[in-house]
Amino acid sequence: MPKVSRRTATQGGDYGPVVEQSEDLDRYTVDFRTFREDVDLTPLLKKLPDGRCQCPHWGYVFKGELRLRYPEHDEVYQAGEAFYAPPGHVPVHTAPGTEYVQFSPADDARRASAITLNHFPPLTG
């Protein structure tokens, strides 16, 4: 059975404000994310339908807080909580040091990451 950890993930990188370590397992992407500073992805999602992430995510917050904005409300997930984020959200990270893992359909995750994470150039040695 396939598995992955932060240490064994082969994709992603250090993008300054965010560190992403990911791996595709079958048809799903597993993303370990750490946010070093406040990041509001609203401006980066403008190219997506409705300016919102259209990829569903299931996950667990290890440290800090994950805030997702929806058209009608915000959802906040704290350390120790599992979450489901349906399509139509905007991630807003306002707790530096936030760490979580999320599981997403691989094709949807690639489309969303191409818009968001690739906006931050990877840091080099």
C-alpha cells in the first residue's frame, strides 16, 4: 500500500511564506503544508472560477489555524481538528506556524497549485 510522510514526499518546495511537501498516491495528492507568515490567497485565485478554489480537500490541522472563506461564511479549523473543504473556498492563513495535511483529487489539486503555489518562486540554496 502506498504511503508518504513529510520526509519522503518528492514534490513541492520551499516557497518562502509556505513550505509544501506533497506526493501523489494513486489518484489523490497528499500535501503537507507549513505557513511561515500570513497568506491570503484571494488575489492568487482570481483566475479560477468565481475566484475560489474548486478542489475539494480533506485534512487535519497539526498546529495553528486554517481559515477558509466561502461566499456566505468562514470556516475555521484549529489544531487537532479534521476538516472537509468543499469546492468554492479561499484559504486565508493568519496564524504563522500553521501546519496541516490535506488530501485532494490529484487532477484538481494540480490545477489549483498551478495558480497558487507556483506564484511564489521556490527558494534556492
